[in-house]
Amino acid sequence: MKKSVKEQIEILNSAMSRVMNVYENLAKKYGLNYNSLMVLYTMYELDICTQKAISQRWLIPKQTVHSILKEFEKKGYIYLEPYESDKREKVINLTPEGRIFADSILEKVNYIEEKTMYNIGEKTRRELVENTMTHCVEFERIFTEEMLND
């Protein structure tokens, strides 16, 4: 039976919410919230990580990122140093304690992500990424066009 566009939208939105819920539950398991998990995730993945890079990557407000970084700094998980190419920007570095903390969380998160992608198969994985990006770009484009006409 063919589903209507409205039904497909409801299914897609529900699926996206369920994925976000898994990340939120993972974050809670380790005493974090979703945004803190994404900040940690980015610091863990990027060789050169800045507050601006985190904010742009996850669309988290700079002030929220700043507050999370201050909390991580207070716990001894990170230290900041000037960025060579732009002295106004600071590079965020994990301390040895921060690396242990990040490893304990993100090894599990990465395992779940990778196992999920492996389990759905290469073809589905490729199509999922391509189709999700197509949807995202088109959704942003139409939103922007419609908002400019309001």
C-alpha cells in the first residue's frame, strides 16, 4: 500500500526523533546531555577543534558550547591554547583525564554507530547517507526561501 506524503513525513520525523533519543539516552548514561555529548564527540574526532567548529558542526549556539567547555575545563578534561592562524580563537585539547573520559564514552557510541551501519549493509548505508543529505539540503533550501518571503 502506498503511503501519502503526510504519512511519510510523520514516519521520517518519528525516526529522526528516535535516533536523537538514543543519543540523548547515551549522554544521560554518562552524566551528560545531548549537546555535551556532541561537544565531546567533536573534540574527540577533530585534530584541531575550536568552539566555532563545534558550533557550526552541530548548530549549537556559541554560548552553549562555551558553557559546556567551561564545565569540562573545571573538571580537568580540557585545556585551551591560542590557535596559531587566528589568535582570537582557542584550540580545545583533551587532557589525559579528558581523553580517558572521552574514550570511556565515545568508544561505546562509535561501536553502536558503526555496528548499526554495518548491520544495515553497504547499499542501504550508502543510500541512507545520500538520501538524508538530499532531504536535508532541500529542506534547508525551501525553508530559507519561504522564510525570506514571509
